[in-house]
Amino acid sequence: MKFLAIEHDPPGVPDEAFTPEILKAEAARAWELHQAGVIRELYFRADRPEAVLVLECAAAHEAQAALDSLPLVQAGLIGFELIPLAAYPGFARLFADGG
């Protein structure tokens, strides 16, 4: 199942909290999850510095556990809204009868 994870920064987190060490650890963990096929796509929003991830997991609790394993999440510096995705049914409504 696919999930969309949209980063939301908690209020009051100073920029200085994002040290090179924790950012390197974050990138390393994201790479591990990508290599494992959990993170399928990883973006930054064009309008503000927040990440948007597409995850592939069997269930929501697995996707949440993957997000919770990120060092920035563990440190309370970022959080995510997790949105389950379903296939678009519109094409089936249009073409299922062969029409």
C-alpha cells in the first residue's frame, strides 16, 4: 500500500537544532529506507523547506514506524502527516463496461 507523508515542523524549533551530524544521520536513514524499498520517492516542497515522501508498506503502522525511525523525528525536530493512498477508481467507472 502507498502512503504520502507530508512533513510538518513543530513550532519553536530553532534552525540551530538542525546540526550537520543529525542531518547526516537523517540522510543515511532515509537512504537505508529507500534501499529497502520503503521510501519510494522523496521530495522537498517548492514553496517551503519541508519534505514529502511516498512510502510503500503493507500497513499504516509500518509506514509510521519507518517515519518514526528517522533521526529528525526521534529528536522532535519534525513530524509527518501520514496519508494512505488508494488507486484512482475513475477509469474503471468510465471504461469497465468497454465503453
